[in-house]
Amino acid sequence: MNSFTALGVVPLVSFPLATEQDVFLLRRSGKSAAEALGVEKQDQIRLATALSELGRDLLGSDGLTVAFGVARRPVPVLLVGMEWAQDRALGGEALQAASRLVTVRYAPPRHTVTVEQPLTPDGRTAEAIEHAREAVLAHAETGVPDDTRAQTSDLIAALVESRAQREELRRLNEELEETNRGVVALYSELSEELEETNRGVVALYAELEEKSRLLREASEAKTRFWANVSHELRTPVNSVVGLARLLLEFDEDRLDEEQRRQIGLISASGATLLALVDELLDVAKAESGRLEPHWAPVDLRAALGQLRGTLRGYGSPGAAELIVAGSAPNLVTDEVMLTRILRNLLSNALKFTPAGTVRLDVAPERADGRDRVVFTVSDTGIGIPAEEQQQIFEEFYQVRGPHQRGRSGTGLGLPYARRLTELLGGSLTLTSTPGTGTVVTVTLPADGRPAAGSSGAGEPAGAPEPLVAVLVTVDDDSAFRASIRPLLDQLAGRVVEVAEGGRASAAVRREQPDAVLLDLHLPDLDGYAVLAELAADPALAAVPVLVLTSTPSGELDRDRLTHARAVLDKSALTRPGLAAALTAARTPTSPHPGRKDDTG
């Protein structure tokens, strides 16, 4: 900083402040520098809290930087200065809070603020200053979680020290009352000491409140992060899966066997990546109670065939053979959750079965007067030690050993599978013998809990003739529009693409289409607002609208989707499925996604 160029100021280090992580670094660096320069514990916390308040208030200012230095005055002083480029004043609340803790120098309209912390004479020695510089630089390589743990440790130590002081004071008071009640002077001295200690406790509770606020902000930031990940990761992965599927479907005659195999691997890998993203999000939603099944009849034969194709070639050459056997009894459940349960169990079995077989058996069962469907996944793999067979259902826990070498994993597979099974009203049990293999049994109620009005009708086999004359698609993702265009060309005589929600109503009014395909995540006017516009216009309200989205069903605002005829998942979009939705959407009696009788 320019103000640090004055004679007698020894610079330590400077760095920019651009993110919340930098504010954590500023706080921790201030405390460590003060500690290295011999500042007392309580003053270290005051300095760190003041720097945190000022840094957070100024966060987002152009060119915001912080610099540490030591001024060699008759009484040495640790200086921490912040400087920014834009015409922005420091917030009054932050300045007032910081000034109650330390000395703050700030004179508007200058774009600099300086915090001063007096030091003992030992603080100006070259050795102490070098230690302070090393302490600040060390924190540049330390992550936020490490800093947070260190702050928590400091707070715990201070609480323990405060508790010890209070216990000592209570003992002294009892002794004083018993032995020398008449010594007024001594009692007054102890009372003053107690009052001072209480002031320290109040300051400590203020620090605790600040810590709680930071934790709340971190939790909110995590929630925003998951919401962004949900959309930003799904969009490109959906395009990869869609393009691979279309290549296999429309260019099959022009592909040789090796090309088909490679495209199949791309499709399977993309689907696996999408499933992993969904699983991580579902774990968070399940913990908060926001994950709900969507009940519908399941074509087990088709679902298991697709699952077997996805897992084919999962292991290395010469690895275990995957066998799917048994009947395909009637089952009403959430097909997406069921597929994820079985995919996790089978991929785990294949991963830890170097040679032999992995088998999935499906069979009906009747118990306690109710029909059930039993899925049994058995393998001839390495097995699990008895003492760890309960721990493997803890999130992120993995059995350690040579078998883990070269095999990646999150430790979420089994906990996630059990959680989903319980949401579906079933149970998951495991038995295993080291060196022999593992058997996992999933038992689900056969009738599930079907939604009212569910017909259970299957999808049409195909769409050889165009179903509609004109189709308008509203989506800002050009890659997804390119991937779905060949499919739409088969279903519609003419396809009109619109990339902005604000232009959707005008396009529908101009084209008078037979149906509209609408994405919910649009940069200018989102899909919910477009639906409201179309519903409010008497000339456009009768045009059927189908929503295509990668948003999880549980996160949709159903009350704002009453005008849509159907809501389709982008990642699971197929030609027969879209053809069936278009056919149903043009039927005046078709249910809307916002109504209670919709099957989801």
C-alpha cells in the first residue's frame, strides 16, 4: 500500500481479497501474525474479528488488496491496511463494529482503511517480524476447512479456559464466605475480578455468535452450490447422452461394429456420470427430507435389459460375468430409484469380483398377506469382513485393503441404495464371507403406492409418420437443440427453434404450432414465466405445452406448471416417449403436471 511506504514501516506480505476464502485467510493471517509478534490471546481474537468485519464489508470492491506491516515507533505497532480502487465508502456498521475492538484509521473519501495493533518492545525484533511473515505466508497454502477447524480449536480452548476461571472464582467465593465474611475489601476486589471475567465471557459469546453466522453463511453457500451444479452439470451431460443415443439410432447402418461399440461406451459413460451427479444431489435431498418417490407401473423386463446394457463391459477384460435371471413380475414403484439401487449394487459387485460371476435374480414373493418382489445380487468376489459389514452402510466409509488399489469410489453406493430402498417402502440386507462372496437382497412391495388415475399404459413402439405439422421448441442450450433436432424432424413436419424465453410468445403467435416444447432454465424469461404468458393470452392458451427439463422432479414448482400438458426429463428422453407425450398433449382430457391426479 502507498501508506506503508512511510519511513520505519517494515512490510510483511500483501494479497488480494476477492472471495469468501480470502476473508477467511485474512482473519487467520491477522491472528497468526499477532501471535508471532507477542500479542495476547484475547487481543489476537479482537484483531481477527475486526479484520473479518472490514474484509467482508469491502468484499467485491475493485482492486481490493490487504497488506501487513510493522511500524517501528517508540511503541511498535502491527499495521493491516486495505485499499480498493472504486468509489465506494466503507460501511458504517462494519466500521463501528471494528472500532469497538481495535484502533481503525479511516478518512473518507480516501479508499484506504488501516487497523493498528500495539505490540510489546519484543515485537519489533527482526526475528519476531520474520516469524510473523512466515505465519501469514503459511496460511496462503491452507484451505478454508483447515482454517475453520483451527478457529474452532481456538474457540474451544478459550471456552475451556473461561470455564476453569469461573470454577476457580466460585471456589474462592465459597471459601471467602466460610472463612472471612467480614473482610469487605477482599470481597470487593474479588467482585471486580468477577465482573472483568464476565466481560471477557460476553466478548467470547460475541465471538461464538460470529462463528455461528459464518457457519450459516457456509451452509447457504453450499445450498446455492448444489443448485448450480444440478443445472450446470446436467446440461452438457444431457447433450453427450442425447447425441450418442441419436448417433446409434439414426446412423446405425453407416457405423461399423467398432464405431458402434465406441459410441455405446460414450453413451453408457455419460449415463453413468449423470447418474452419479443425481445420486450426490439425491443424498443431500434425502438428508433434508425433500426426496420423494414417483410411483408408476414398471416394465421390469425393459428396465433390467437397459441396466444390463449399461453395465456390460463395466469390468476389465477377463473380469466377472454379469448374469440377469428370473421372472418379470408386476411392480409399481419409482423406476428411476429402482434402477439406481440395482446399478449401485451391481457395479459394486463387478468392481470387487476379479473373476467368476455376478448374478441378479428377480422373483415374486408373498409374505404377511402382501405381494413383494425380491431382487438378489450375488457375487463370487472378495467378500467383506464381518466386523465391517455394518460400517459399510455409513456414508463415505470404504473397506480399506489391497483390493482398493486402482479402484475409485465415493463410499456412497451402499448407503445410497439402502436409503432409496427404504423410501420405496422396502428393505435391504447384506451377508458376506471374505474370500467367498457377497449377497445383497432388496425386497420391495409389488403394489407400491400408485398415484391416483394412473393408467399404466405403455409407450407406442415408434412414430413412423409426423405427429404434428408445426412444433416450436424454446431452449437456450444450442447443443441440446442440435442433439434433439433429428428426433423432432421425424415427429413434426416443421420445427421452429427459439433460444430466448422473451421471444417465445411472439413465435407461438406467429407460427400457431400444434405443440410447444419448453425448457424451464432460460437466461432472460424462465419457463415458468413463459407458461404464465401463454396461459394468459386467449389466442395462445389452447396451444399444448410440454416442458423438457433437467431439474429433478422434487424441485419443480408444480403450482406454476398447471398450464403444461406434461413434464419430461431431458436425460431420459426417447422417441417413443416424446411421441406418446405429444399424442396425449393434443388430447383435451390429458392431465396437467400441476394437478393431484398426475402421475409425474
